[in-house]
Amino acid sequence: MSLILCRQEPVKQPFYFEGLGVRLYSSQELCYVIYNNPLLVMEGFVDKSLMDFIRDDLDMAFLAAKLEKWQQSGEDPDELLAIILQECDYYGAAEVSRFRQNLAVYRRMPENELLKEKADYLFSRKQYGKAVEEYRKILELPKSSAGNAVFQARIYNNLGSAYARLFMTDKAYQAYQKSFDLVKNGEVLKRICYLSMWNDRLAVSERFQSLITEEVKLECEEDKKRAEEAAKEARSLKELENLFQKDPIKRLQGAGDLVQSWKQEYRNIMS
């Protein structure tokens, strides 16, 4: 996967940004990624490999030298990101100022809240494997920094949802169970019910079996039917149906492209 913007630069080796699973071919794409994904570039993004890319592939030796000098000064590392945005002339002064303000807001957050922001963002981008890592970092914080019971219940709930999307139903169940034990939330109970429907071999404790009433089961069944109906209209399914209506040559080429996109999506989800 890659981004395609207006300016094309003579890049021999694109820069691979693992945080998004994309290859960057221009200074515009680099700026776009930084500006729109501050939570993913705040820690360690500007390193030697990026500076080498800027110097050797983007042919911006002045910018690379400026970044190296700033990094050696030991001053605010967030300014490295703003320097890139400024020097590449892709965003205006007002936009760069707004970017700085956004970073400042994130930096003022308590560690647990900042980690949650990042984890939730990764989850929203369907990068569930990375989201799991960030949620677990919160749970490993000292008690004084991990947040109150309500906050931790949300983390366990979100962790359970990430595991569920990775089809790790046992781990999802354990996370939902801990969330419910902290705060008796009916929505979490429903999610445990959903898991038991998806995996009939899931070992749900007697305690939760007694809490999941017939009314809750009926509601979950109805939700499941609605989800199955919605799945029939999924874009990926429509693409597959359209593919099989093409002639054999175009069908084979289209199948290859589709499989590659599925592979990339799967890698992003699992990584």
C-alpha cells in the first residue's frame, strides 16, 4: 500500500512507515502522514533511517542537516516534526501552528490517557494487533498511573473488542470479564453473549451464564441477524461478485490485485 499525492520525486527506495503499513514516495506524502497521524509519529519517528531517506532519496540534504543539528541540540524533539512540515512547503504556517498545538495537547495528557488515545486511534484504523499492545501498556502501568476503576473497565472493554476482531475469543472473553467485574455494564455482558455465539466452545463461567438472561440472548440473536444481513452488502463481497462477472483474463488479474489487498489488510490487522 502507498499514498499517491501530486508531487513525484525521484525516489529509488521508498520509506516504509510501519505505523501505517505504507510506503512513502515523496515529501508530500511524508508531510501528509505526519500531519494526519500525530499520535503515530510522536515517538521515534524522526530517526536516522528517515533522515537518510530525506537526504538521499528526497535529495533534501539541507533539511536532513537541519534535523540532525536540532536532534543533537537535545531541544524539544516534537519540533523535528514541525521542521519537516515547514521545510517541505506542503502545509501553511497556520496549519503547522495548529499541528504544534495538537502535539502540545497530547503531551499534557497523563500517560494512561495518551496511551488510550493512541490505542483507540489504531483500533479505528483496524490495526488491532498494535491497539492490543497499547492497551496492554496501560494495564501494566503502576496503580497510581493506571486510572480509576471506570477508566480501567473501558481499557479492558476496548482490549476485548480488539481481541475479538483478531478472532482471539478466549482472550476477548477474559478482557470483557475483567471489564464487567470493575463496572457492571450491560453492554459488556452482551459482548460476552456475542462471543459465546461466535464460538460455541468458549468456556463461559456459570456466573456469566446466569447473568445472560433469555432477554439478553434474544437481543443478541437479533443483533447477530442484522449483522449477517449487513455483511451481505459489504463492499468486499460486492467487489468479489463483480470480479466473477468479468472475462477470464481480467478475472485472473483482478483476483491477484484483490488477494494482494486482502493480504495487506490482514497484515495491518494482525501486526
